[in-house]
Amino acid sequence: MATTPFEAVVREHGPHVLYVCAAIVGGSEAEDAWSETFLAALRAWPDLPDDLDPRAWLTVVARRKCLDQLRARARRAAPSERLPEIALPPVEPRDEGVWRHVAELPTKQRQVITYRYLGGLAFAQIASLTGGTEAAARRAASDGLRSLRAKEIR
């Protein structure tokens, strides 16, 4: 097929391929399928045999690209008015005691301990979340840990 310029094939068969794509995937995604069809055709063009019917071949390529788009559309999440309820995994019993004691800490210490050791945040990030300075966040973490150690939590 290398003897026929690819641009001439696009001009001649482009409208037909667009019609096929619109019939399969609908008007909104037809242009994307058309583009994908001709990108795939361009890659394969130099290696195609000279006696190939370009219209039939492009129709087959377009059909396959449209099916790919339909499959991708089926995998995409559909918007919904209500979010599904998600069950959270149960807290492991060994952690329950620690977090019960953390819940008893003053608000600032509880927040800093949670952000630092459960969330893995840096003290600078914690300071921006809780308000205050990085040094204050470090101090709240230190005081909170001292309180937890005094209760001999392991």
C-alpha cells in the first residue's frame, strides 16, 4: 500500500470511517474513534499488501477501535446521586486500647498524635492543619506521648 499516499486514503475514506464510527459509538465519541482508526492505520500503512481494499480494511480497523471505546466506556464509573455505603474494616483489637487512650488526650495532643503517627504527616504539615507553629506541634506530640507512656501503653 506504500504506493498510495496515506493522505489520499484519509481524504477518500475518511467520511465513510466517520460514518461507521458514529453508527457504532454515537456522535459524541465518533471523532475519537475516527482518530484512533487513522492513527492505527498510519502505523500499519507501510507494511500492507498492495492488493488490499483500503475501504474494507479501514472499516474493520474502525470497528475494532469503536469496540475498544465501548469496552472502556463500560469500565468507567457512572455518576450517581448517592454514594454507596462502605463498611470500614474493623479495628484490630491490639490497637483498640492505644487509640482509646489517645482519644482521652486533650484535643491538640490528640490531633497531633493522630496526624503524626496514624497519618504519617510531617510536623510542618500538622502545624498548618491544626494552626500554630511547627514547634508547638512537636511540643504537643511530646506531651501526648509522655501522657501515653505514663499509662504504660504498649
